[in-house]
Amino acid sequence: MDNCKVVCITGTPGVGKTTISKLLNEKLLKKGFKSKLFFINEIAINHDLTLGYDEEKGFNVVDINKLNKKFSEIMADENTENEIAIVDGHLSHFCSRCDKVIVLRVKPDILKNRLIKRNYSDNKIKDNLESEVLAICSYEANEFHKGKVNELDTSDLKVSQILEICMDIIQGKTYMSIGNIDFMDYFLKDNQQI
Ligand code: DAT
């Protein structure tokens, strides 16, 4: 258990967490690592860890304390010695059982188009764009896991490049410190259209 490297892939909905987490897990396995993929949202739903549906926000509110406890239990039950656990989800960084966090970021214009394709309501798109511009996930992750949080602007990168950087982060070959990505100009130029 202690050897298990838990890598949380977090970020605003639509930044590419699930896409990257799945491919990263495949890449790790291909390279001979013992790797396993966990979906934090599925854990929350399957174990009924929600507090109820927020009509205004348009999502199920998850009980973070219960989620954290459940995830720790799941990890304790897993035979995870020498394994890498990739944990996908925008709540993954709230789990204390975490060795590294990778916050995926993407330019708000790109994110907006992805969220429109998902048919999110205007309010939900606005909330998520604000979260992305204000780097809420990075901020939250840093509160819980200071010094372990990497932040990656994926906007101009190919998927293969993103995977390479994630591999390097996991193996300790690189550290992408937070605080270098600034999307604030989106508020200035495009606020009326959020
Ligand atoms: P998330 O899990 O963060 O909600 P996702 O993996 O479902 O995001 O991706 C959202 C959409 O964006 C999906 O249609 C796939 C696309 N996408 C993800 N990563 C991408 C990338 N690096 N380049 C282009 N499109 C990407």
C-alpha cells in the first residue's frame, strides 16, 4: 500500500481528464508499470455519497468527507503494492490518499466550445468557465496537497505530448508548478459572452 503512487487527475469539467486518464493508464501498462484507473465520480455515485441534486447548479453535490473516507477504504482494500493508481475526477484532489496531483487546464474559449457540445445550460457553462479562469481546482488542490500539485496548460499540446509530460511527472522527472497559467484576459475581452 505505501508503495502505491496515487496520481489524481483533476480540473474543470471538460478539460480532458477522462480522455487523458484512460490513455495514461494504457500507456503506463504498455510501458510495464502496474497501473489501475479509478473514476472518483463513479465511486461517489455507486456508494451513494451524494447529498442531493442542486437544481440551480445542475449537478449532484457530493459529500466530500464521505468520499475521502470511501476512497481511502478502497485503496486500503486494493492490492496496490508498487502500483500506480490514476484517479480521474474534478473531486479527486479532495482525497487525502494522494501522492501527486495533475491539474489539467485549457483555454476558456476551447472549454466553452466543449461544454456547449455537452449541452450544458448557460449557467453551468458560466460557472465552469469562471472556475477555469480563476483556477479553482489548482487552488483547492494546493490547499490540500501543497508541493504535490502540477498544473498543465493543454491548450496547444497534442494528446501524445500531454501524455509524455504526465509520464514525466509521475516518474518524478519533471514538476510543473502551479501559478504560471493565467487565463484572466478571458474575463476582460469576453465577459459579456460567458
Ligand atoms: P473531462 O473528463 O475533464 O470532463 P473529457 O476527457 O470528457 O473531459 O474531454 C472533454 C471533451 O474534450 C471530449 O469531447 C474529448 C475532448 N478532449 C479532451 N482532451 C482533449 C485534447 N487534449 N485535445 C482535443 N480534445 C480533447
